[in-house]
Amino acid sequence: MSFGQVITYEDLKSITDEKQFQRVFIENNYQRFEDAEFDEETLAYAYDLQGKGKDAKSKSFAMYHLDNKVFGVAYTGKWVYNEIFDVAKEDLEFVKVDEDDFAVYRDGDFYIGFKIEQSDTGSGGWYTIEARYMKE
């Protein structure tokens, strides 16, 4: 793994809007990824992107949903995921396990969730983090 992919908890917490999302992922060597699956309300970036469309593969994908301001990042490996999850377990308040099976933690009005998902092909999986700012 290159240093360009090392997203931290503080990086994620700094994302307050679309422009901050773009800044964080561009600065960490992600590139814009466009796919017919995504609507115009979703910005997507990929790290080490190989291929196009449904054949695209990446070590990590990041998405920002313009309509609800939820953003997320998914990794094929667990190292960065575990680094961020360890911060949440140690320093944040556990809130709940939501309807999508994310373990959700809170830091003021910043909410961050963690989930491990099996891939559609059955080989490997995704270590997924979703986050957003929400007022109580």
C-alpha cells in the first residue's frame, strides 16, 4: 500500500461538504470514477483504478452523495479500515447498529459507521466506512 491511500479518521472528520470530500480524496491519489450505476447525485473516486465501467477494479472506492451529504469509502484490505475503526472504538460514543448492519459511532454531530461486506462474486469482501454530519 502506498502512502497516498492512508486516509485517517481526522481526514474523514474534515469532510463537511462536497469540496472537502474531493480535496481529501484527490490529495490521497484517488481519481474521479464515472459509471452508469451512479446517478448525477453521486461523486465517486477510486484508488489505483484498473478498467472501466462494470469491469473496473480498485483497491478502494470513495463516494459522496450530494442529496443527503453521506459519504463513504470501501477498501479491499482491512489495514486502513482497522486504523480508523480503532479510533472510533477507543475515542467515540457507540450509538447503535443500524438497519444496514453498520456499527455507528458519534463524535459530536459527526457520525461514522463500519461494516464488512462480502463481495458480489463471493471472493473477498469490502471493508466499508460511511459517515456524515447530522444535527440532533
